Amino acid sequence: MPPADDNAPVAIPITGELDLHTFRPSEIPSLLDEYFAACRRRGRYRVRVIHGKGTGTLRATVQAHLRRAPEIAGWATGDETSGGWGATIVTLKPDDSC
């Protein structure tokens, strides 16, 4: 069996929930863009992004990216049933509205 390629693409199921715990911070902006595009192509316009509570650095990185992304209709910190401040709930614009 050949050795694993650490740079090989990782297949992520498009479920409307993205857990960022296994990704490096440098990967987050492009990962969010690609995941949101895939969600929009499938008609999913609500996404829960799980970044964890920790120090808040990853949450700040995610939310700063959301402020600049044209495909975002809005976002809010999760409530007690969706992960609290360890998750951000994102509403995406339909494909044709950007």
C-alpha cells in the first residue's frame, strides 16, 4: 500500500455542518469558500460551522471571513441547541444572488 499523501484532497460530506477541528488555520478561508459553494450548488443555505470555544481565535477567523464573503446573507453565534459560542450559524445567499 502506498504511503498517505498529506497534501491529498480530503472529501468532506456536504451535510450543512462543517467541523473545523481537524483543519489547520491557514486552510480555513479556502475551505469555507469551497464548502459554501458546494452547499449552494445542492440548495443548502443554512450551514453550522463548528469552530469550538477555545481561545476564540478560530471563531474570530471564521467570522472575519464571513464579513468579507459575498455569498453570505448573514450569520450568528449558535444558541444553546446548536453549539453556543463554539459554532456559527451561517445563512447563504442563493446561487444567483451574488
